[in-house]
Amino acid sequence: MNLSTDLQLDQLQQRLHAMGLSMQDLCSAMRQHAAAVDETGDIPSGFWKQVSVRALNLNLVPPEHGGDEGLWPLMQRVLLMEQLGHADPALALALPGPGLSTPPLLALASQEQQRELFSRFQSDVPVWGGFAITEPDIGSDATALRTSARACSEGYVLNGTKCFITNGARADFVVTFATLDKGRGRFGVRAFAVDRRTPGFQVVRLEKMLGLRGSQLAVLSYADCLVPHESLLQRGDESRLHDAFSGAQSSWDYFRPVLSSVIVGSCARVRDELVSYLEAARPQSAHWGQQQVAAMLSSISGKISAARLLCHKAAWRHEQGLPVSKDSSMAKAYASRIAMEIAETVLQTVGLEGLHEHPVFERFYRDAKAYDILEGTGDMQRLMVARLQQRQSVEDGMLA
């Protein structure tokens, strides 16, 4: 952390305090309930009694719809999520609020639609928003979406299945991507805000997660799911070449640095725990040379710092209105990779016995396996970086 980041953290804590949240108390409550969340996948009722639920609900709500202006910039968001990831990454991803639904709502929805949907978070009980594009055997290829939307006199009829939907079973509504015309590829894709109470909408199951169990990845089914006309997200100025997939891309561009910051925070937590573990075990660990330990911890800290800088670079570019897809993918790909490398280092250092005896180490090892999948696999991120770099090189050559 540098002086500028420390000042931003101070400002962040002040904004949270103004909303009725204490960073210290929130992180303490998260650590207290981490084991229960990991065991059941649910958030214990006791957690809600220790925090301001309304303030958590308004997390990621735009300022014009009741959110806090000081928490809105992406740099503040990544700083916040690193702190929460240090406390408990699964619970950090499970906290209420509109979540991934925010960017597509801002990109695709009318002001009236935004007011109606964001107003749901002005509540003292937990409320979640969902984002559903991924499908079985399809991934995030908009041109291959099988979930269909058929126009009718009463609105639209949706049919299909979505998978790996974070907080999908908790969501009050889910921004769902479906195709009106498969022959038009991505230009036939539209986004719909589907209320969880809509007939034909069903949570099929929660995935049995190795790690990050609190995020409750869900499989959702749409079986002749009739949604009203106003569920179609549209501003009213769309052209024939309107591309709703851009709303999905805006979600990934925004949330990959956010998720990467959660990963960075969890890596920093396990490093801190490893330092404490080695200090306590020093009399019984003569085989660990001092220089060897110092080199190992230095390597871990260097990786964490590099991942943090990638997150901050992506956040800065986003705030400047610059293209950020490549930087967001780089941050996610690197953060998830170093998490696995650090997990392996921890295992080699403390052994299986130490892994089982220390809950933070054991959870981190399982969580690290899950990090690669969320928001697109590492292989997908690296492929996107390569394609975007190639495109940039071609464009630079044309301008030369």
C-alpha cells in the first residue's frame, strides 16, 4: 500500500461510517461467521444483527438511485472488496445488493426501469440482484445462446437454462440474456429483468461447491416463463444494430477487477496467517531456514502486490472512461493464478496436517480452486487478452 492508497482507505472508511457501517465491525462479523457460511452455504441470521442491512443493500446502487457517491468509483470498490476478501471471500461475494446486475441496468435500461429495480434495495431486509448469461455447454458466447425469448401479446416468453449464477437462488430479480432471433447472432440478444416470482422461473439446484460456498452458484430454469413487455431492458433509442451483449461485457469489465480484489485480499490474509503459523511453529521447524522462509514470504508478497496493481490499473482506466476489457481480464487471470500458486506453497509449507488443523488455510486451498472459474476461466481470460492485444496491434499498425 502507498500513501495515496492509505488516504483512499481512510476516505472509504469515513463513507462507510456515514452509511452506518464500520469496516472493522463488518470484517469482524464476516470472520466470525466464515466457518458457518462455508459449512452450510447460507448466511447465519446472527450476521444480519451485527451489520446495517440497508447499507449493504445499497452497495453498488448508483448515487442517483440512493447509493453513496463516495463508494461508487471503481477504485473505491476494489479497495473495499480487498478488505472484505481479507475477512472472508465467500461472504464478500454473498453480500446483498444489485451486484452484477448494476452495469447492464445502467447500460441497457430506461430511467423508469432503473428507478423501479434499484428502489428494491431501499430495504432493511437483505435484497439481491442477479445476472444470468452463462448456459450449460455454451459459456458466454452470445452468438450461441440457447435461451430464447418469443414476443407475444402479453410480453415475452422465455425458455432455457442458465448455470453458475452467483446468488441466483437469493436474487429478487435476475437480469437474463436471451435471444429473440438466433439468426442475428449477438444482435438478436436482449436482456430481461425477470422477477423471481414469475411463473415458469425456477431455481433448479445449487451447485455443490468445493470453495466459495457462500456465493451459492445456482442453476436457473425458464420454462414458458412469461414476462411483461416492461421486463425487456430498453432505453428507447436502440437501433437495429443494438447489441445487448455490450451490457454483459460492461458487467465483466467492472466486476473482474472487483473479484480480483477479493482474491488479492484472501491471498493477503493467508500470507498473514502463514507468518503467524511459522512464528508459532519456529521451535519445531528447524528445517525451515530463515533465508528460505524470508524468500518464500517475499515471493508471496510480490505476487500479491503485482495482482493489486493490475486491479488498480483496471479501476483507474475504468474511471477515466478508457477501454478496460484487456486490463480487467489480465487482473482476473493473474489474481486467480497466483492464488493457486500461493495455495500450493502453503500446502508444501504446513503439510496436510497443518492444512486440516488451520481453517483459513483449508478454506483458502478450496477457494483458490474456485477462483479460476468465476467471471470466466483463466484460459478464457488469457485468450481474451491475446485477442485484444492482437486487435490493438493491428489498429496501431493502421495508424502508423
